Amino acid sequence: MPIFGEDAEKTEFVERVKIKAKEEKVPIIIPDEFKLNKQTCSEIIFKGEAQVSNFLKLAFLFRKPIILYEYTFYILVDNEIYTLKNK
């Protein structure tokens, strides 16, 4: 159930991704604070439900955990950021 003021659609998306990540055995880190490095070379954005599997496969292949911060998932690999958003 979403907390007052939260977007229900985003919350449901996050929960579905968490369940799928658990099935795929991809760890998720949920930090209190998160700042992106300004020196990243590129950001690759995945959007929507259809891209969840591809995003999780990248985390598995790179052997990196997923970072969840403010309804958005991130994989940090060297100077690249892979981002998964609801829309």
C-alpha cells in the first residue's frame, strides 16, 4: 500500500521489479542518499515494464547490484549508468 503522497503507479512498478529481481537473484541496495557521479560517460535509460528483464540481465552479467532510489533503479558500471524508470 502506498504511503500518503506517493505515486501508486510508481510504487507498484517498484514492487514488481523487486519481485522479478528476487526471482533472478539480483541484489537490490536501497541507500538513504544517492548522488550520481558527474563524470559518467553515458547514461542508458530503460523505460517501462517490458524492459525489466533486459535491465536485470545486465545487472547479472556485470555482477553488479541494483540501486533503488526514488522509484528509479540504477546499475553503475565504470563510467556508465544504466537506469530503469517506470515511464
